[in-house]
Amino acid sequence: MSVKNLLLIYHSQSGNTEKLATAVAEGASLELEIDITIRRAYEASFKDLQRADGLLIGTPENLGYMSGAIKDFFDRTYYPAQSFQLCTPYALFISAGNDGRNAVREIDRILLGYPMKKVAEPVIVVGEVDSKGLEACKDLGQAMAAGLAMGVF
């Protein structure tokens, strides 16, 4: 069985989304057939995306939207990705001050254009990051990695 590449991209200013990203990575690392690449959104490139067999995106909810850094990643990679029709499986995790739904909706809308394939419900942690939110993110990371490892996605 070949090793699959899982790309985890996130942006965090307050540290909340970074805590969630760490939990996602911890869960994903439980699957031995997965290589995890973790990138802050401003550092992530099209080459990272091109190598990815799966994608996890984490963002804070900013004014009912994704962070500017995540939007910047999409701006830099959308057109280069068009000729590749990536169809990469993805899932989202959101650190929200409100309810996170608009951030999810807009990211999903953008990723349809790549095109990418949503394979899990988003994890939305509202307010302070707690053990329940961290556990949900760990589960998301492990489920995504397991699905890639087993060829489900």
C-alpha cells in the first residue's frame, strides 16, 4: 500500500485555530500510512495542494467569513488548479465566535470550483476551545487519514 499525503492548512491569530489544527494533526498521525504536511495558510503553495491526496482546512470565523489568509491561499491556487481537476477530498474545522456556518458555506462554494470533494461534516468550535472541541478535531483528523489510508475517498 502506498503512503498517502494529507495536507493540513490553517490560519490562527488568537491561537484557537492552531490548537484545533494540532488536535487534527494528532488524530491524523494515528494512521501510519499517511504523511502529514502542515502549513500555515500564507506558507501553503499550489505545489503542496498538487501533492495532496486529502486536504484539511482550519480557519477562524472572521466577521462571519473565513480568515483572509485562507482566502489568500484560494486566490493563489484556484487558477493554477483549474487544468488539474484535482477532485481532492477535504474537510473543514472552524474556530467560531458566532456559529461558523457562513465561513463553511463560502469555503465549500469556493472548493466546488477546483473541484474538490467534501467528505465529512465540518467541526465548528464556538467560543473557547475546550476538550470536546479538541476531541472532535482529533476524530476528524483520524477519520480523514483512515479514509485516505483505506482508499475510501
